Amino acid sequence: MHIFYTPDITQNTYTLNEEESKHCVRVLRLTIGSIINLVDGKGSFYTAEITADNPKKVSLSVLKVETEFHKRNHYLHVAVAPTKNIDRIEWFLEKATELGIDEVTPIITDRSERRVVKEDRLNKVITAAVKQSIKAYHPKLNDAIAFDDFLKEPFDGDQLIAHCIDNGEKRFISELVAPHQKYLILIGPEGDFTPDEVNLALNKGFKALTLGDNRLRTETAALSVCFEINYLNR
């Protein structure tokens, strides 16, 4: 199955951009009459036929459209402190997209090792994972934002913060939330959130979350909550 990401598709005909056209003709060796699939990132899954196989401009005719393709019964937003090694956050985005995630926000905390994030590069990782895992919904990647400012933004759903500070009771995801809801989960940097940051989140209504006794890297912790939420909503 050959899948192309076409976020601007609106008609029954479509033309791939030059990069995708070259990949289609030169790499995949597809020709007129070949059947491919398209996803728009908004939930629609298309089956299309190649009607012109120019390596600079492949033309398509849409044969079938499936809307709300594999629509999920919940909404997961993970706000995570970017890792110093960008490869590790790219790994998280790839695997989280495969497992299922709806929105990601890089948050800059007091102990953040990385304060600049190139969203274009990270979006390419997400797009590749969308195609590889046959997803019709493209996770939203927000601009990096300071932790304090992020907490000021409204969110209608369950709000959790994972941290390692021993300042009160922390509970597991399955004890804190119910299936089929909206979830916002905060994951801190390698040095964890500061006590002030944790208290600020708790005062904003966030619930304290534990991920168990194991010491996890930032990207592992972020991925583990994706797995747990998806398992809860299986």
C-alpha cells in the first residue's frame, strides 16, 4: 500500500507536488493506472488512480473516500519538555503517532535542556509516521511555549502531571481518568519539574501522576502515557 499525505485535497482530482511526484514515479515506479492511497490529516482516507505519471506532476483521480477513518474515541494531548538530543524527541513523535496521539506541545521548563525546537523538522517526522502507520489524522504539533504560559491556556478535560517529587499522593493513570475522554498530560525534562512548577500545576487543577517505580527518560515517559491512555481506551 502506497500512502501520500495530501492535506490540501478538496476535489475528485488531485496533483501531487514535485517531491511526491518524483518519489511516486522514480522510486516507487508507479505508472498510469496504478492505485494509491491519500490521507488529508483530517480523517479522510482516499483511494485514487494515477491518470498522468509525469515525475514533476502526477495527476490523480479519486475513486473512493472514507471519512472519519479509524477515528479514535478519545483525545490525547501530551505537553513534553524537549530533550537535549533532538533525536530522542523525534523518536517519541514517531512512536506516539504510530500508537495514537492527537496533539503535542513542547514546553520550556526551568530545567529544560533544549529551548529551541524546529517544528518543521518535527512535523516531517510526524508526517512520515502518519503514512507508515496508515493514519488519516495528523497529530497537531504546537509551537514551543514556556511552562507558565502553557498553564494559562484553557483545556476541557482531564489534566495530569507526571513527576517524581515526593510531596503527596500520586496515582496511576487508570486510577485518575475514565475512558473516552480528553486528556492533557505534562511530562518534564530529565531533571524533572521543579517543586514550584509542580505546585503551580496542582493549583491549576492538575492531578499528580505516577508512572511507576522505574526511572524513565523524558521520551520514554511521554510514550508510556500514550500507551496507557490508548490501552485504557482499547
